[in-house]
Amino acid sequence: EPNPPTWPSTVSVFGPEDAMADIQRTVDAAYAKNGGQAENGQFSSLRFAFLFKPGSYSVDVPVGYYTQVSGLGTAPTDVVFTSSKGVFCEEASYSVKLGALDTFWRAAENFQTEADFAWNENGNKGMIWAASQASSLRRIVVSNDLDLYEYRHGDGAAGYASGGFLSNSWIKGTVDSGSQQQFLARNCKVGKWSDGVWNIVTVGVQGANPSHCGADQEMYTHPYVNVAVAPEIAEKPFITIDTSGKYHLMAPRVATQREGIDFEASHMEAIDFMQVYVTDADKDTAATINEKLASGLHVVLAPGVYELSAPLELNKKNQILLGLGLATLVATSGTPVVKVGDVAGVRVAGIIAEAGPVKSPSLVLWGSAKFAGDASNPGVMSDVFTRVGGPAKFDPAQAHATVVINSGHVIVDNSWYWRADHEEGGKSVHNGDNPCEVAAIFNGNDITTYGLKAEHCLTDQVQWNGNRGKTFMLQAEMPYDVTQGNFGDKGYVGYRVASNVTEHSAYGVGIYHYFRDAAVTVKSGISAPASLEKSFVAPLTVFLNGQGTIQHILNDKGAATAQDPKSPTKASPAWWCEAPSSFLDSPGTCQVGDPVICPGTGVGCKGNTCCPDGSTCPSAAEAFGCCPTPKTEDCVKPGPPMPSPPSPSPPSPLPGKMCNVGDTVMCPATSTQCRGDQCCPDGSTCPSAEATFKGCAKAKTEDCNHSLDSSFEILF
């Protein structure tokens, strides 16, 4: 095929020699169609890919629905955005009820941003990516901070971000999760990580927080699951251009036991575009694309919607199918849209697989039970998303399952398998419309998933039948439109490991429920053989809204989740924290700030933090006095705990609004809450504490008992 390729109009390639004003007009025009407020473009048929040649760009690039922004350099530092906002994603709705909840289907990859914009009231400056599922960040360098949520003054929910993904990226400042309900970061390097709501999982991330099962705002603890290394991974393929104008498809090699970032060109295979076919959604069909695949070519799907009467079939070892701009493949005839043969090393990336009007057995079918796979050359799915329902054109849409993997040794790296709960035009889904029984069925052995998300299917969300499976972060949400008879009494769960499975490991598996139409009681969020219960680290269930109950988290373990009568409008989470955290180490002696175990628990802490019982972390500094009680064990300086130093007198009153003693407020210049006689993360006293409270290392920096500065918010 030609190199350089003939790109269709849905791909824009920019160079540093182009007028910045022209680039700005082009990206703004796309955002006007697929971005902005009121979730504009959520079910649009338009698709965009913006590819930037090596160089510097003083443009602000807003990223809307079905839009991908990618650098064309071999290293992310080859393409640098020097503007104040750079590449960014704001929440798709400023409505407090929605925020970023529906900010889906977009991507940003392979560049450096020097953004220094102050998006939120947390003191950070840099890049914002306030998004939820199917919105990945890969292979980026952020010179300053990265905020994963968007806060507007008065919005205590901070935008409801839900379900992001960050990989192979270097964030030199702070990553602030903010309102991210769950998040997966893999193989990154960060200066600091803060906040998060229910389930923040980091794998192979340098600078990540130590593990802590569960969250307690009063103790300033957040729910972190930190795994030291990624056991096996291959990064997503990407495209580069050289100084002669020739393009290459880069295929990063498989790595094992990996920690941190890897931008080394020597760790990739460069494939000349003469071996790559670039499609055009206005011209290509399943037949024309399959002809190219059968000849041994790799395929890059240009942005667009492809209505396929047959699956795209990958039957060659190491073959790559890469979508740009969230290329969307629609099953029009009741088949899968992608079918992988019994071969090793296949890569499928960057697509939406969508159900059509005829029921498909699955939308993605990977291998047969005859193929055990190759441990040294696994198949990889990167940013492969599925949906059953949503766009009005194919209503009703239907599938039995969205993804079925029969082969062994397959890696799933960032996914979202969605039976739509809402559709184009604002219609809600009821009575089993857009039917899909199971989101994912994993039959092969040695399947590894990072950032697995599955929602609203009518039976189990995930069924795991193969051995030696690994899950690093799951967000599974049960269907809204079921009853006790067709769901609860059937024993369906969010995550099922089959009774014949003898080896399995799962980190941060979260099951969520919003039984909107009926009061449904489910016995357990997770079902697994009893012998595997200790292989689940920090599993959780969350009541979101509506009616009903999940009685246990894992089998018969863990507390029930249901509406809290004391706070009926709030979500109610529960964690099972009895499994051992084998990846944490608590030494007899330590340095200040070392990750250690809170005495008598399996809960991790690090430096100046508090343990669940209110005692001070064993590796806290000796002068740290922010916890309700002192250390019960001291690995920094073994011996009796030292008393906290006396606090200085409080500052003079500040002008502004008033609060009452004990009100829940924000710690100044942070996104951390405090209430009454508590301490903020910097050691200062909570603004709503009693004037006589002296239990913190520092006095109040703001005092809302007498006044409330406009820089923080009372939360109700």
C-alpha cells in the first residue's frame, strides 16, 4: 500500500509549519459538532482523528466525543503543546446530576503538554481530563499537574467522573482523582496521586500511594489498591512519521513484571505503511477489508462508522487492526464484527464494536477452545469498547454477549462493555430493551485484564471460566430494569468465577447497583469458589440509587449495601478488607514515609496518615499530630509514641461566610473534606473545628467558625 497513505477526510494531519490559527479553527469546528455542553455529540455519527507531526504547537485542543488526538513522534516528547490549556477534556455536562458521567468515547495519546491552566480550586495547574469510561490517556508527558475531574464552585459532587484509564505516562506534578469513582492507572510515573472515591487501582505505577482497603473521610483515607508490577503487557500500537514523510505502524513488544514507563524505540517493531491498508468508511466493506487482511496486511481503520455484514477476520500471526477516532463497527447481520483465529500475537485496538438489529452471538470473538495461546506472544485488545443500544439508527440492538475469548494468553487493556441504559434523544431503557445477556465471557486460560468495565447486561456481567485469570480493576454495574423474579431469584452476579477454576486473582473488583424499576435483592456481588476468596484484594459493592440490596460482597462475605436511611440521597459503599495484602511489606524499622501495615490489620498506610482505628501510621514523622490517637507502633523510632507539639494560636478571623462548628467543609486549597475537630492533610486544623481544639500539628489557616473564605465550600 502507498506510503504516505491517502487519508480520508476524517483524518487531519498537522505540522508545526501550519498556521496555528488554522489548526485551532479545525479542532474547534470538530468540537462544535461533537463536544461542548449538554452532552452534544454523544451519539453522533461523526468521527475525528487529529494527528500532529513532531514539533511544538501553541493551540488549545478540546477533545469531544469520538475524537482522538495523537502525536506522530517516536517518543511522546517529540510533539509538545505549549499553550495554557493544551489538549483537554472537560465534562460533557455542567449539570450537577450528570457532570462527567456520560463523558465517553475519546482518546489522547503520544505527546507532551506544558499546560498551566488552573481548572479547579485545588491549587493544581496543568491538564484536565474529566472523563468516564472509554476515554483513555496513553503515552503522554504532563509537565505540570493532571486533574481527572472538573469542579465548579458549589458542586459538591465535583462532576461525578467515573471510570478512567491512564497508561505508560509520566505526570511530573500531581494526579488528582477528585470525584473519580474508579480508575485504573498502569505503568506510569507520577509526582503524587491524591483523592479518589471508591476504587483507585494502580499497577506498576512509580509514585503511587500504598494500598488501603476502603475509604473513611474522617480519617483522610482513600481506597487505593497498589500492585507493584504489571505481570504481562504490550502497549497499544501507534503511528509515527519520519523526516522523509514516511509513516510507520509501531508495535510495542510484550513485557513482563514491568514497572514504570517505557518510551524506548528499541522496544518496538516499526512496520512500514507499505504493509498497512488504510480504510475509508465511505468506501470500504467487510469484503474489501477482509481481502486485505487475508493477504497479510495490517489494517488501520480511519475514523467512521462501518456497517458490516460479516466479521473482520484476523487469521495471521501478529496481525494488527487499529482504529482511529473511535472507529465504529456495526454488526448488521447477526455476526461478530471482529473474529480472531487460532493464532498468536494479534492486536486489536481503538474500536467500538456495536450491535445491530439482528442478534449476534458476540460482537468480538477471539479464537476457539482448541488454541491454548502463546505466553511469549499473547494477543492484546487495547481500547476495545462494545455497546448494545444507544444510537437511534439501530433500535432495538441485540447480542447474546459482547466479548467472548476462547483462546489462552490474551490481554485486555482498557475496556467498556455497555448495554445502554439510555439512548439517543434522552430515552431511558426499560423492560429488557436492547437485550444482551452477558458482557464478557472468558473461557481461555491465562487471560489478564486491566481496567475492565461491564454494565447493565441482563444476567451476569462477567463470566470467568478459564484458569489463572487476573483482573486489575473491575467496574461492573447491574441492570436498572430487572425484577426480583428475572434477576435476583436467578442468582445473577456482577462477577462470576466458575466452580471448576482453581487459580484466579482479582484486585479492586467493584460491583455497583441501581435497581431503578423494582426492589431487587441479590445474594452476592461476586461469586467464586471458596478456595479463591483470599485471592480477591479489596473487593467492594456500592449502592448507587434506587431500590434493592446486595447482601454480600463476595459469596457470603462482606456487608450488605442498600440505601442508608440516614443519608437516603447518597451512595453507600462497602469493602471486604479481610483478604491479605501480600504486596505490602511492614518492616520492623522504617524511614519516614515508607509504606507499612497499620498494626493488627491488612491495611496499608504511608507517612503522615491515620490508620482505620484512628492511630497514627507507624511511618509518620515524629512531630505529626493529625490523628485522633498517637502511634501504637513506631517503626521510625521504636519506643513509646511522642506527644504532639503544641499548636500555635489560631489566626485572626477572615472575611466571608459563616459555618457552624462541626460542618463538613473543604480543607483550604485541596479537594479533601474535613469536619469539626479534625486535621487537614497538611497538618492544619479543619476550618470548622472548635476554637479550643489543639490536636493538629498546625493551627487553622482559615477559620469559618468566625468567617468562611470564598475559596472553600460547605458540603451538605
